[in-house]
Amino acid sequence: MEAVECAHWLQEEDICHVLARKETPSKEEILEILAKARELQGLSLQEVAALSAVTDPALLHDMFATARAIKDEIYGRRLVLFAPLYMSNYCQNECLYCAFRKSNRELKRHALSQEEIADNVRILIRQGHKRLLLVAGESYPHGDFNYILDAIDTVYATREGASEIRRVNANIAPLSVEQFKSLKARGIGTYQLFQETYHRPTYARVHVRGAKANFDWRATALDRAMQAGIDDVGMGVLFGLYDWRFEILALLQHITHLEQRFGVGSHTISVPRIEPASGSEMSSNPPHMVDDLDFRKIVAILRMAVPYTGIIMSTRETKEMRRETLELGVSQISAGSRTDPGGYQSDGEFEASQFQLGDHRPLAEVIEDISQLGYIPSFCTGCYRLGRTGKDFMDMAKPGLIKEKCGPNALSTFKEYLRDYASPELAAIGTSAIDKELAAMLPKTRALAERMLEKVDSGKSDVYC
């Protein structure tokens, strides 16, 4: 292991000082913060802390409306879809909230062979997926990191008819700079890693053994990824381990550090809440339970604080909560997920899974639902393949230009899905959603989208700009 850099940017005393404010923020102060948020310039720690203290129903309504407006302004109504592919549930760590932890005897252990990975990929391709997130416990067969590199190669090489996975992202253990370089050379999109909790005492209490017990090695992993040239990174917190107000302020300190050091912050933020996990009492009784209202506040506040960052909602949450948070700033969701290795080839047995799912619906049902809610499901991978990542992506997002790409790309990839995979009923629902979105576009953007849709109608695939 490389020399471990200290996460010096995490200033817990500053966070605690901000949260120690005694007086309740006034209505006028909150409205001023919301007005600033609508300018799409982000928020300070003090402003985020003030929003986290809001309980007045009328002000909460204003907060949620502001978050929705910001998301629509930057990304429009498009909603990116992906699926996780769990390759292995072997792990060297002892994380008290996780079913994968090394001492859990209730879990059925399995690591997919490359042939099994290809079989699962074919199933996901047949469903219509174009983006995969590779996930593995922090222990690989024979201790060989090449297992991950080979898996990426396998995914990209796998075909089902004329279709394939167009982009692989990865959520795996922290790596050295040289290993991250190898990961980038294999063509991954985003490297994703959750700190779980930024509160050092809590972190030490719930990570008792294994490499993950080293707080700083994990907290500085995104630095090493960026040093290696991976400029799209994703972060997250496992909400429920510690006070959510502390966690979102620490997230912002982390993002600010990346922006100052590398010129760009986090590409995505994930917001998982602890869910019951096999063999884990803590997962059923989280030390800092986050209720549904606070969870909605978390999503809305993050959308206002880091307006250009993608917010990911997993299938941990119920379909009802997922619907609600779409209106608060979520821009990416997983669909039809399984969290056990090989789960797409079976019904997904819980004793092999990392945690319980809240939304069990297949991809087609999720697409039908979100289409009827007025969103455009997107399978776009254009930015990755055109090099529109990292700072280049943000340079287009901040002036409001990225929506001119995201909108047409979402429509063309959704049209391709409807053509190749949808039932007649779903195709009719999706076509109606596309027509409504076209009608709402500015003339120049609509003309581009119509040209791209014509190409899909003529039989062309993978149309993007």
C-alpha cells in the first residue's frame, strides 16, 4: 500500500461549530438562501446548516420547489438509468452494517467467473440496459486485482445480437494510483466510492477490521483516482450511521477539496440509507435513523448546494420514495437491481445479497412509471465517449449548455429502447412522453432531437451528440 495521505480537508471542528448555532433561522434568512440557490452557484456550509434546520411546512415546500426548479434548469426532465452488477460478495472487512463482512456465516459466498459475468451481462442487455455499475466486496478471487480488469473487458466484449453495454462504471475498494491507472486504461466511466461516514469516531466503531478500517486510505481514494486521470468520481454517505447534518457538511468539504486540488468536484453523489442486511443487527436498528422527511430534505439540500452534480437514488428505497425524490433533484436511478452475485440469473436470494431492496420492479415497469410521471428515461453514454467528462463536462453544465446535449441524447436512447425492447403498450406510453418533451424544447434543440430521432426510426442505433 502507498503511503497514506491524511484527509486534512475534513475539518470536524468547523462542522460542529456551524451546527452548534442556537437560534432558529428566520423565514427571511431561509428565503434569501433559496434565492441564492436559484442562481445555481451553490451554498456555503452555514447556508446548508440553516436549511437542514427548517421544519416549517411552508418553508419546506419552498425548499422542495427550489430543488425541483434547479434540477429542471440544469438537466431537464431526463433521468439516467443503470443497473449494478455484483461480481463477488467475498470481503476482508468487518463492517457492522454490511452482510458482506468477513465473519458473516449466514451469507452464501460466491464470486462470478468471467463466463458467469458474461451470462449476467447478456440478461441485462436483453432487458435494454446500456450502463452497468460493477460492484464487488473488498476481496477478489486469489487476491488478484486483475479479476476486476478482466471483468471490465468481459462486459465490453459481451454482445447479445447487435446490442452491448456502452459504459462500465465501478464501485470497488480503494486502489493505489497505479491500479487506478489500470482501471482508467480499461475504459471505465465513473469511479464510485462511499466513505459511509465522515465522523471518525463512528467510522472506527463500525469498521472494526480489514483495510477499510483505515479512514484516511479510503477518504483520499478519490484523490488517487483523479491523480491517475479518472476525472469523473462519485461519492456518498450511508445515512443512518451518524447525524445526517454532519455528513452532508462533510461531503461538501470533500467536494470543495477536490475542486480546489483538481478543478472539478464529484460527478455524482449517492444517498443510500441503511437497509436490513443478513447477519447485521445494526442494519435493522441504525444508530441515527433518518426518517422520510429528513431524507427528502437531504436530497433537496444537496441539489441546491451542488447544483451540477448528479444525484443517484438506488433501489434500496421504495418506489414511492423514489418517485418523491425524483421531484427533489435525483437525476440517476438504478432499475431492476440485484445485489447478490449472479442475481440476474435467479430470483435473488437474500442470504447472498448485500442488503434488502425496497423497489423490486423490473426495468420495463420502472420505465413505464417514470414516463407517465413526465420524465424521459435516458440510456445515454455520449459524454463519456466524446471525452465530455470532468472539467469539460462542468464547463458545459455551468453555463446551462449541457441540457442541449442531455435532452436530445435522452430522447434518442429512449427511442432506441422503445424500438428494440418495449411492449406495444409501453411503446405507446414512451412515444407520448417523447412527443411532450419535444414540444417543450427550444426550437434549435428540438430540431437537433428530431434529426436524431429520425436516424433511430430508420434503424440506426447509438445515436448521440
